[in-house]
Amino acid sequence: MTTIYRFPTMEPLRFEHYSSRHLGLPLRKDLLHRAVVYEADMTRQGTASTKWRKDVHGSGRKIRPQKGTGGARLGDKKSPMLRGGGVAFGPKPRDFSTDLPKKIYDIAWRTALSYRYNRGELIVVDDVFDIDYDHPGYVKQVFTHNGWGKANGRSLVVAASYPENLFRALEQAGEEGRVLPQKEVDVKDLLEMGRIIIEKQALDGILREHQSDIVREIPTAVR
């Protein structure tokens, strides 16, 4: 059973039941690692680019004779050994993204949430989710009172919609925590800070989106 709280007073409102396949999974560090690496690879731009020997503009004429000058052997002026020449085996634009089966990724999502839930670090709040003022001093007071702030490892707030006052306040009080909309959260975010304060609607949306391994797709007729 999961307690649903009213934000920001943290008054208990009701209990909700979540399946053990959603918030009761055992810790799997290997799956979490694979998911975090997968997400990091997806964010790499891969735009580094250098000119190889064939890309440098210039003549292919040999600089000096092979023998008789007393100097080292050299080819054309595009040689990587010369200033202004090409780069030997330098980086070229590439795609760093890696593959991860969707079912494995979905299990990793629910494993991260289960890890937080089992440690008492997943706080589910009602869908009426905002604060009265957008002043950073007010949100610091709320976080300090509830033990969510900098002294307690900061907190990640996950919202299904856009709580305007909370977003504005935490933008200026980033040392206390951060707030993200549901669509911008990834597995790494769930593991970084001291706890997760998540709107019930956002939690339900994440669980619904990441359950491909436990929900069979119903085949449709092809016309």
C-alpha cells in the first residue's frame, strides 16, 4: 500500500495499491547500469570532426626527393607529420547510440522506482500539485520543513503537468532540488538525488509507459 499525500503540507489523504511488479522489484544493478549507459549514449552528439590526409586541400606532389638531401623521407604537404597536414586517425562524425531491448529498459525503469520505494524515498503526492508563491525563500522553507533540502541530499520533483510557481521557485533554489516534467525524466534522474517527490498522475503515466514486459500486446487484424 502506498500513502498519497497532499502537497506541500504532506497531510496523508488515502492509500493506493500498486502491483509488486511495478513497485516491488528486487534491485538489479546490472540493468540500471545498462539503462544509464544507454541514455548517456543517446545524448552524445558525435559531431567531432577532423580533416584526414585525403580531406586537406593541396597538391599531391612529393615535397623533396626521396634520397640525397640528408633529410627525412617525406611525401606531400598533406602528411600528418607536417604542420597544416591532415590528422592521423582523427575523429569523424558518428552515431554513439547503442541498442537496449525495450523490455530490459522498462524493467530498469521500474527497478529504479522500486529501489526508491523500498527505501522510503518515493513520496507520492496528490494531483493538485503546486505551491502558493514562486519565491525561492518559500520553497526553501517547504523543503527544509519536510527534510527534502540540501542538508538531506536534495530532492527531485516529478510533475505530470507544469506547476508554474514550483518551477519558478526551484529555478532560483537549485541547491535544494530540481523539478522536471514527466516526459523529461530518465532512469539516471531517478537515482541521483536523495528522494523523489512525484505526482500520482506522473507515476501512473511512467508505470503505464514502461510495462511492455508484463502487458501483452493484442494483435490486430491486418486489412
